[in-house]
Amino acid sequence: MVKFVQISDKLVIILLGPPGSGKGTQAELLAEKFDLCHVESSEIIEKHLANAKKGDYVIVKGKKYFLLEEKKLRESGRLTSFPLITFWMTSRIKELAKEGKGIVASGWPRSLYEIKEEMPIFERFYGKKNIKVILIELSDKEVIRRNTHRKTCELMRHPILYSKETAKLTRCPFDGSKLLIRKDDNPEAIKLRLREYRKNTLPLVDYFKKQGLKVKKINGEQSVADVFKNILKALK
Ligand SMILES: [Zn+2]
């Protein structure tokens, strides 16, 4: 029996960039523009880890991952174990693909391990021509400045980028809920996240090129509107 495989004509847009490059904000804009589902790895990880109790674990490929240990890793600025996050993300991709929804990915994939498992799923459900990769670039200095000031709203997790205009905001401009500084946004944790980004995520650029995909680079040190304009241009 031949298995029928649906290839959706929806896009998969993968936004790469260091922490604080505005991936989340751009992803929101892209989701609206192209009718895509904005999938954030941090949201999925936090959902799974929120109520973790001592001894809770998930088995991936025969290995146990203890959720409280993963939570501690995360709070110190390290990445969640690759097999575990990959398991959660591939499950989510398959769900969305079956619902016929396109995806804009911000904050993931974070490692070669992860993309090597996700790429065949993306290709199978969406087709290679619909996979778009954008790299938002930012200097280290700007990464640290932005991250130590970054806020997220309590209700919808709207990311609020640090800028002159938002420096004094205490309430979310979209829904009025309280703005919080994330617990893991201290300078030491951010430097560690930046190192992890270089070591684990930047190698994805070469991986995508080897897969025959173009990686479009965007200067992230512009206004949100200009970054968005450049991304739209790059997607054409
Ligand atoms: Zn909000």
C-alpha cells in the first residue's frame, strides 16, 4: 500500500539569531502576514517544565530525562538536553502539519542534533521549496545590552524588545498585563547563552547551505519595522 503524504503549500520560516535579536517579535509579524503558527521552543519547554516534580521524567530513545534537572539547566542559561527538546518539537511539528498549518520557528532549532531530526519532517510535509531560513545578526555588545533589559508580558508572553520607546513600559501594550524580566536574564546567564548559541546554533547555517537552502542574513540592529521589511524582501 502506498502511503499518501500531504505536502502543504504553507511556509516554514526558520528565524535564527542570538538571544535578543528580536526573533520573537519578527515571528509574530510573519505569522500574521503569512497566516502561520508561531512556534516558540521556550514556550513549549516552559509548558513541559512548569509543574515538574521531583522524580518526573520523559523517556526518549531509551534514555530517561529528569524534568527538574532540565529546569535547573535552563535557569542557569544552558540548553535543555537535545534529545528531549527535539522530541517535544518534532511532536509539535507533526501536529501542526497534520492540521495543514504553516510554521514560523523562533528560538529553534538550536542544534545540529535537532535539525537533523526535524529537516526530514519539514521536507516531507511542506516540501523543500517552502522552507525559508533567516539569520538575524547582532553584535555581542548589543546582545548583552538588550537581554539584561528584555521583558515579557505575563498574560500572552508578548516579547517586548528593549528600546528608547519601551524602556519605561510596565504594562503590555497589547493586552495590559504586567511586564516581567525573565528569571534567566542575568548577565552571566546571557553570556553563557551566547556561547551556547555560537557553539550549537551557528553551525546550522552551514547545515542549511549543504541542504541546498539559502540563508538570508539580516542586520538586527535596526528598528523592528526595518528588520521586518528586510525579511519580507529576503523571502521573495
Ligand atoms: Zn501581552
